[in-house]
Amino acid sequence: MLIRCSYATLIAVTTLCTGGAAAAEGEIPGKFTPKTDSFDYVRREEMIPMRDGVKLKTVILVPKGAQGAPIVITRTPYNAAARTLRFNSPNLSSVVPQMHDTTSAARYVIVYQDVRGKYGSEGDYFMNKPLAGPLNATGTDHATDCHDTIDWLVRNVPESNGRAAAIGGSYEGYTTLMCTVDPHPALRAVVPFAAMVDGWIGDDWFHWGAFRQEAALPFAYDQQATRKNEHKWWSGTYDTYDAWLRAGSAGNMAASRGMESIGFWQKLAAHTAYDAFWQEQAVDKVLAARPLTVPMLIVGGLFDQEDIYGSPALWKALAPKDPEGRQVHFVLGPWNHGQGRRDARSLGPLQFEGDTGGWFRRSVMQPFLDHYLKDAPRPDTPRVLAYETGANAWHRYDGWPRACASGCAARSRNLYVHSAGKLGFEPPPAAAQAFDEYLSDPAKPVPYRARPIVATYAPDSTWGDWLVDDQRHAATRTDVLVWVSEPLEQPLRVAGEPIARLFASTSGTDSDWVVKIIDVYPDEVPENPKLGGYQMMLSADIFRGRYREDLAAARPLAAGKVLEYRIPLPHVSHTFLPGHRIMVQVQSSWFPLYDRNPQTFVPNVMFAPPESYRKATQRVWRTAEYPTAIELPVIP
């Protein structure tokens, strides 16, 4: 029987036309509760009140049937709801994949919380909010918010055992460290991955005074333009080199995006030197001035493209407070930013021995957490654990980099630059030629990657690999100096912090100096032909000359005068293999990641006028009086 439904007969035949459904097609229920009977966890969302009444959105994931479970908390500006729905799965181990291979998800209560002012949390957001004090008059900070959150959790999560750990990377690593400032008694351990520690010396915002414009400005824009990151940075060019060069300065680029109203940009522009604003916020200095009460597993990466400075600096600051090595531990993996929390079998062209990240989480992090949170036996956690690239092996150290379990010790050896592009451990002879020189032109800055340079935030970006990019793209430029050693006959093992001792002069009144240490592979690598001649950047950094005398106060350089620069470079753990050569490169721009130095002294480089950008003749000296060298931390 065919039934034709009309408006007049609709009510009478609704069940025939709709198959029994009473609601009209397309209706959305006012409230819908998903059926989660098959889930192995319970998801709760709470608004946890802080001491000033502000409530913070908190997602709590409790394994079904859990009793006496520890709490692991991550405080994030990146959307707690999204952080716990990366994989919409009924299995907790898939919902929080960073815990998957450690089985933590099956045994721990997992908590993610929006920091105040972001996404679902109330209050105002401040980037890297300083501790309450001279730079923060609100009376609350990340430390007090973490304390209040843990206090609420241990009282209101009946499945917990009253113990908590804080874990996080990058900004979440920063909030993790803030939990240890006047910590809650229930906080028993912290694991900061690649934490933001000092934003001026060598983490996200500056490196030794040079502004990391291509990373910092888009991040500040996305984070602070709106509470929920609705507005995204744009480029307008596929090759961002072009966009930044056309902008002229970081200040011009910020203005073109309307960033004058964004508070953190205002702070960046106002504090270009290492003044009290940065010094009082440096986390290593903050924690070094306080008692060490919470066991800490500091995790860093040898090729961290964002926060390469913080983890070693934190270890250096806190290790003296724990001479027996029972509370502070340091892990340095062959990782980029945060790679220790995910699969880490390779990085760019480099291949490692298995999944180094998974091995670390299972074999080091999990026993560490279980001991402090679940009374498991005390693990044999090394004081320092570092992966050695080149040899592809983990090493245990009693200190970093001074001693290791087998009794070895690192000592400094000077690797000198010589004439004719040579590099060697012998100092330059008295009759050596004076210098090598190049013309640095701000109109044609040296790209930090081979072009086209894709934006760090683009879907096809390989931003995480750039610190292991092949450096042949730079070595062929006339504005990059190159020195190379003879092929090594024996392995050369290095572990620690190299120091560049640069004797240089410029015809300008300001200058940037970029120094790179590179492992040059043999011309042929039969087992992997693509690595033939590969120039692997092992350690590199930039220094803005105006801060040579005083990091806190910019001063012009004396044009034409030979000046000494002592530039600490990122830590290394590497073996140069026989047949490989050591290379050093020096240049004066690393664009567009770092803003261009106009090479004439101006009050604020971020707002340098077009006419201040001038060519400069740069000289690197190599005489007995001015012996430019790299101090390498060599293990015999």
C-alpha cells in the first residue's frame, strides 16, 4: 500500500512516514549524553576553583575500576579538551598516546587543565606569567594554580591514592616546573620535557639577543589574539623568506598583523636586552634559589628546534643541590622538540637504534614515576643519561659532562681555524695570515634552511628537522666562512657544551655572529648513498654583537676593531667517526628565523629603519694573538 503524506494528514500518519520516530527530521536534542559503556575509562569535566575564585576547566580521565591510582597532571594553554581527544577512542591508552607504551593510561588518573584565560578556563591569560611579585601583582601564578588544583584533585577524586606528578613539554614543561615552586605536599615527582626555561638566553623568544621572529610572532599572535586561538597567523607567500624580507623588520611585520594590542608582543619589543624582566623569570635561576623538594626527571633533546637551552641549564642549576644524585636526573636524547614523548626512531636523515623515545619512557620514566607514586622499588635511574649520535648508543654519566660511570672525563680541546679553510687542533703559527673575510649584505641574508622556506606552522612544514638539515646550502655561499679538518683517523667523542671563541671585527657598528659545528660525512656512504658528503649540523647558535660587553645593555661595536666573543653553543653528545671530517661555519644572518641585524647600531633592532640596513665587511681572525677556536668537550 502506497501512503502519500500531506500536511493535513501528517499527524495521523507520522509513524508510517517516519518509521515510528516522533521527532521531525534534522532535529538536534537539547542535551545528548553519549553512550560510553564500552569505554575503559570515565571522562569528567570540572571547573576547579582557585584561591581568588577563578575557575579552571579540568578534564579528568579515570580508568574504570581504579582504586588507589596516582594522578598525572598536565597544565596547558593548548586546549585540554582537544589534548584528551587526539584519538576519539574507548581506550584510554589511545586517548593519551604519549602514555600508551608505558601503560600509564591503564594505571594512572590522567588530568589535563586549561591554564587561566585559555579555552574553557576563566581569568586572564599572560604568556609565561611571572611568579607573584614585582612582575606580577595579581597574587596568583602558575605555581599557585597548580597547588590549588592538586589540592582539589586529591580531595575530590576518590579513585586516587593522594599522590600526584606533573608532566609536560615546552609551555607545558614550563607549567610543570612552576608546580615545584612552593609545591603541594601531594606532588611527588615532575617530568619536564623540553621546558621553556630562559626565553632570552636560548629558548623560544631570543637566542643571545637575536630575536626568533619567525617562531615567536606567529606563536604570540595565535596564543594571545583570542582565548581559543580562533585567529591564525598567515603568510601570503609559500616561501616565508620573501614575506619577512619585504616586511623589513619584526616591528613592521607585527604591525601588519595588528599586534600592537597583544600584550606579549609589547613585552618582547620593550625588553630586547637581558634586563630584569627576563632575569627574574628565568626558571633555572628561580628554582636554584629555592629548596629542592620534588624529585625531577629533566628531559631534553640534542636537536630541539625550540627549547634547546632550557633542559641543560636547569640541570646545571639544580645538580649542585643534589650531590648524591638521588632527586635530580637528566636525560638528553637524540630528539627534536618533544620527540621523547613520541616515536623516535629517526630524525630527518638520521636513523637511531630502535625507538629511542619509547625505550626511554618504558625503561626510565615509568619506573621513576612508579617509585614515587606507587611505592615501587627504587629504580636504577642514572644521574645523567645521554644518547650519543654517531655511535648510536646510550651512556650513563655521574655528572654532565665531567664524569661517567666507567671513569672517563671530558676535557676541553681547542679546535683552531687556519688559513686556506683548514681546521685543526694545533694553534695558528706566529706567521699565520691574519683573517678570513666576507661581505654581509642585509638585503641578501643567509637563509637558515634551503629555500623555499615553508612556514613553521604550515601543514607540510618540516620545522622539527631543521637542526639536522644538510648545511651544503650555506657552505657554497660567499658570505659564509668554512673551515674543514682532515679526515679523522680515529673516533672523536664529544660530550658537553662547546664554546666558540671568536675573534672578529666588522666595518659596521653592530653585527650578528652565527657559529656552527658540523660533522661532514665521507663522499660515499655505501649503506646509505644519500648521506654521501652530508654536512650534519651538530651544534650551532647566534650571538648579537651589541651584547658582547653586557647582556643587559646594548652598546655599539667599535668599527674595524678586533673583539673577542665567547659564545656558548648547544650541548653535544656525539662521536665523529673515522673518515668523517669536522667543519666550522661562520656567518652573520640566519634568516628569517632570526631578525636581520642592520649592522649599524640602532636603539631597537625590531624597529630599525630601512636606511640603517647596510653592508658590512666581516673578518674572522686566526693569528697567535687572535686564535679563533672552538673549545670542544672531548672524552679521550
